[in-house]
Amino acid sequence: NDTTSTVPPAKLFKAVVHDADLIVPKVVDSIKTVEIVEGNGGPGTVKKLTFVEGGQTLYVLHKVEAIDDAKLEYNYSIVGGVGISEIVEKISFEAKLFEGPNGGSVGKMIVKYHTKGDAKPIEKEVEEGKAKGDALFKAIEAYVLANPNYN
């Protein structure tokens, strides 16, 4: 599934990858905080996203796997917290931005479920994970579009 945007790729990449910790709590009502619990922001960094869902305060741990500013590639995994069932080791997201029509962007995301042993991923969880990733991307894009001075 490709996602298109009118925002140029380099600008969108900066927002999605480098400024997301500041932008996400502003644009996603349910997400209250994004904090680094390990690392310096680069590969190996673990971030804790705290959010409220159904009246409960929950969290998920994101691990930065790779950042390539030149190729506009960003890979991260969900390695803990809600959404990781007993059978799931981690959920990996591989995102890449390309030049799109009229100076905009095309984003491609591959979601991979890494299960423990020979367990099969639950299709519903795969779909929910992809939908949440897409929604986050669109929320950050909307912030950039609503703030013309963002660069």
C-alpha cells in the first residue's frame, strides 16, 4: 500500500523521522508523551509512547532499527507494550519516501510480524498495525500542511 502526499519527500521525512517525538503528541489526541528510554535518537534507540485508550493509560515501545537520510528510509519495530501478544516477538515497519507527482511524496511501508517459534501472525493484528502506522503518517503530514513555516 502506497501513501501519497503533497509535501516534498525531504520535508516529510524530517517531520516523520526527526521531529515526530515533538509532533505526534500535538496531533494524536490519544498519545500523551513520547520519551527516549534508551539511546540518542539513532539506531538502537528505544522510545516509549504513552497513550490513553478506552480510559486506560497504555504504552508501546518503539525501537529505531535504521535511519537513512540520503535514501529517505526509516525502519523501526514495536518491541514491547500493548499490541505485542504472547506469540509476537516484534512488529517491524520499513518505510521509504520517494519523489511523487507535482513535487509531493509517495510513501511505501512494509509491515513484518516476527512471531515466536512457528506461530502464525493473526491477520486482524497485522491489519490494525498497518492502519495505525498509516494514521500516524497522515497525522504528521496534516501537521506539516497546517504549519506552512515548518521546515
